[in-house]
Amino acid sequence: MDRYCAGDAAAFELLFERFQGRLVRFLSQMVGMAQAPDIAQVTFMKIHQNRHRYRAGHNLAAWVFTIARNTALDHLRSAPRRREKTGIEIERGAPAPDRDPHRDRRVREAIDQLPDDQKQVILLHWFAGLTFEEVAGVVGASGAAVRVRAHRAYKKLRVTLEAVQQGAS
């Protein structure tokens, strides 16, 4: 980012390669898979437009995902009826070809039941692959608070999904 801010246009391509996949995975959980690539593109436009606001040496991932999160929230506020409900991609990276869509739906529903502060931590930590310190920078909380939220969220998810699994047996 420092190179890009200094005028190295090729550095933007490196930023794009580094963050594109993670942004789309993260955003797909907020706005749906159909809208996620478009919102990621808007995020990159905002990164470009606001590059002068980036402070050298600060956590780049936290800055990028803050922009992405705010962009997604703006999109959801402006067009709530267009929000797509999709299955969840639980593995990081490409989905497996033998995925169970019912399992994905159950996980998505379980995540949707979490309080917003816990849900954001899960989306940023698990789906976007951010560290807890990076998540803290995005959500404006301490690293310890983020760890507590994550612990509580993962515990709730485990209980909810075990109950669903037992009910399906």
C-alpha cells in the first residue's frame, strides 16, 4: 500500500490479488454471492479514492476490511430487498464439489441467529481470514473483546448446530 500511495500503479494489482478472494468470501456472507464481487469492486474503488487517508505502517487488512464492511452495510441499507439469501461457504477458499447444501443452510441460519457483534467477528475472522487483532481494528474493539465475542459465538454455533444435528438424526 505504501508503494501504491507513492505512485506505483502496479502495486495496486498486488493489493487486488492479495485481497480479492478474501473480500468476496467475506462480502458474500453479508450481501450474498451474487452481489459480493460487485461490492468488492466498489471497495477497491474506495481504496483507490481514499488511498491518501491510509497511514503508512498501519494494519492494511483492517483498513481494507473496514472499507469493505462499510460498503456492504451501505449497500444493505440502500437496497434491503435486493439482498440475496444464499448458502454459506464454510471452508475457506473454493467450495468442495460434494458440498451438502442443507448443511450450508443450517450453518448460515445459525450464524444469522448470532448477535450482530458476534456475527461480524465470525464473518471477519473465519470467512475473511483476519486475525483477531485485525478484526479488532475493523470493528473498533480491543483484541481481548474480539476474542471473547468469537469464543461466545463459536460456542453458540456449536450448541445450535449440535441441536440441529441431533434433531435430524
